[in-house]
Amino acid sequence: MELTCLHNKFNLSALPHLSLPSSKNPNPRFFSRKRNNLCLASTSDTLVTGSGKEVSSKKDAEFGDLKSWMHKNGLPPCKVVLKERPSYDEKHRPIHYVAACEDLWAGDVAFSVPNSLVVTLERVLGNETVAELLTTNKLSELACLALYLMYEKKQGKKSFWYPYIRELDRQRGRGQLAVESPLLWSDDELAYLTGSPTKAEIVERAEGIKREYNELDTVWFMAGSLFQQYPYDIPTEAFPFEIFKQAFVAVQSCVVHLQKVPLARRFALVPLGPPLLAYRSNCKAMLSAVAGAVELVVDRPYKAGEPIVVWCGPQPNSKLLINYGFVDDDNSYDRLVVEAALNTEDPQYQDKRLVVQRNGKLSVQAFPVYAGKEKEAVSDMLPYLRLGYVSDPSEMQSVLSSQGPVCPVSSCMERAVLDQLADYFKRRLAGYPTTLNEDESLLLDPNLNPKKRVATQLVRLEKKILHACLQATVDLIDQLPDHTVSPCPAPYAPLLK
């Protein structure tokens, strides 16, 4: 998963390493909290933001590139090279990406990064009880990793991870499509997503990050052995929320979810992994844990110089945008959700609730609608919606005694159910400020703002799913035997949102 800058974008250059006087007690809990202002001051070894490519090139010359540092610290010979492509913003340096340095075939090992160069909670927390730390349900692995990198960032060039953090700074968490996660967008930029349920997801995710920030000091006090090496204030005093938010989004965007490993190793930051690798939904190559390393076995042939891609997991485009800042037009996992709920004011609510539970559904049921499978999704919703329209107690008893989601269906009931569903899809489409055709025209503009482009890509794909659902519903209405029948009244119709 990807990353957002730990230096330029995080503005962690404002959080330099400090040359503090030695103390007889290295435990940071005993340092004066008045030092907080010093932590935000600028010093001579600050990594300056916006100081031009000359300063950056001097740093590059001094420390070498990421891959050279990795080889120096145990990376075995591999079949990839770091290349660069220009950023959409002239203020930002070009971003690096991993490419094949020779022709590769499916099944080849592109690289194998030793565990000594992989950042996991096992490495970060050492012998601390990770389970105790995480089962509080207040802190995630991502929050712990973000906090660790922020403190390492304060160490500056003294940090072992300095070359890796510098590379993350350069990438600015943009991945290979040059757009930051919308978690870091302004309110005006979020308006590009008006009408999309993704906008509410972003707000909810941001609130979750804020809750995690408020619990950061828990890590500080529970993982004392980790933070004794950092002579700084407790997290919420050392780092403003916006800095933590940027770091959290950065880690979220580049962290790799390893399979079949202990809890403390399941989330890993892997140099040469994302954001240097591009994600693709139709790719099956994954970073995998092997004995003593994390390796990448490619799933397709590559010519020398071609960028290497990996699978991002079965995620819809809304998650791809929030986590990694991109949308995949060919994402077979893309989906929307239709939420249906039984009417709690219905006198027969409890009986209907029993019926839906017996058939593996809930009183508030989320129906996933996958791209290309809209007809199947509409068909899956109909039995649930029909049940909501049953009003006669004797009919309800018949449903209770039947096996399966069977409801007596009259012509007027079926018309009412389909009309409600069609009206629902029309309302959702009307909630977008632009039409599907307008989105198509907008995307033809080569100078379209990258954030607006990726947002338009997302809402366009959402509208295509909704239009397909509406068409499937209209087709069912057209198939009704009698179009003169009026929809039956439904005082306790199911709720759709």
C-alpha cells in the first residue's frame, strides 16, 4: 500500500534532529516538556524543503541512491533498477519507480529484500507485547509505524533509515500516478467528489486518524524501550496533528500486507516496494514473506526498462483512491453498495427480521454491486425488498412457514418494488453535479488538474454502475405482463440509502 511524504509533504523538515545536552536519565519521559518549541525550530542539519534541486543533489551524492544503500546493507543482486519520471507539479522533484534492468519472465524473482531492511512492528517494538498494544482497539499498526518514522525523521542523517525516509520524502506519497490521497486534499478539492459515497468515507477515515492521534501517548508509555533512544517530548507534544495525519497517510499508502506471518510482521514497509512499485488491479504479483526476506516474483514478462507492477488486493476504486490516490478503470473488484433496511415501524418487523436472518441477511443489509454484474445485484435485492412490501398477516405467516426467501408476488407489488428501486438509482445519479457525458468530456482535457481528473474518473465509474443498475431495473419493469397495473401502496416499504 502506498505513501505520503515524510519530508516535503509531511513538512517534517520542520522537525529536525536536535543536539540536546546529555542527560543522566535517557528516558524521554523525564525531559522537560518546555523543550517542545525547540523541537519545531530549524537547525543547520534540517532537511530543507523547497530549497531547490541543488541541495537535493548534494544529499544524493553524499548518501547515494536508495538501491546503493540497500546493497551496502545486505540487499543481494537483483533484477531491477530505479528510474524516474517527471512530476505533474514543477515544484516537485521527479519521482522514482522500480523498473526491470533486464528482460524478465513470469516466475522470475525481481528482488529479495532481507528482513534487516524491512520495517515492521516486530522490529520497531522489539520485545514489547504487540498484541497488548494493538488489542486496545485504539491504535493500529499504521499509527505505530507512522510514529516510529516520525521519530526517526527527527534523527536526521544519524538515522539508519535516513536514505529510505529521504526516498519517501521524494515520492511525497504520490505513488506512480502523482496524486496524494484525498485524506490530504483541501475542502475545495474534496468537492470534486460531491455525490460520491467516497466523500463520506474520507471524512470518516480522517476522524479515525484523529482518534488515533489522541491515543499516541499510549504507545509512548507502553513501549518505553522503543522511545528511550529519542530525547524528545511525548508524541502529541512533539508532533501537531496535521504532521501525524500526513505521516499516517504516507504509511497507509506504502505499507505492504504480508500473508502467513506473525501479527507483528503482517504490516511492513519495504524499500523497493510501494510507492516505487505501481499497483494494478489485474496483476497477481505480490510481495511475499520468505525465509529471512520479502521477495517479489513477477507474474508477467517485462522488457528491460519497463516499470514493475504488483497487485493491490481486491479493493474497490473508492479504497484505491483513499489509500493510494489512484483509480483503475479496469478494476474487476470495483463496486458500490446499496443499503436496504426493514422498516422498524412495521408491525410485522420482528417476523420479517426473523425471515431475513434465516436467509443469511440482516435487518440492515448492504448489497454489493460489482461493476459488470449489476443485473445479478438487482436480482439479489428483489426478494429482500418484496418482503418489506408484505402487509397481510396471513401472507406473512405463509412466508414464515416457507423455506427460502419466498414471498407472494402480485403484479402491483412487483411494480411498486421495481419503481422504488428505479427511483432510488435516479436519486443517486441526481446527487452528482455532473452527468456521465460531462465527465467523459472533462477527462478529454489534457490539462485537467490531476486531483480533479482522478476524482472525475471515480465518479464516472460510479455513475456507470448506477446507470447499469437503473437499466436492469427498467428492463424488469418492461417485462411485467400488465403495464396498466398501478403500484400497490406500501406504508412500511424498506428503506434504501
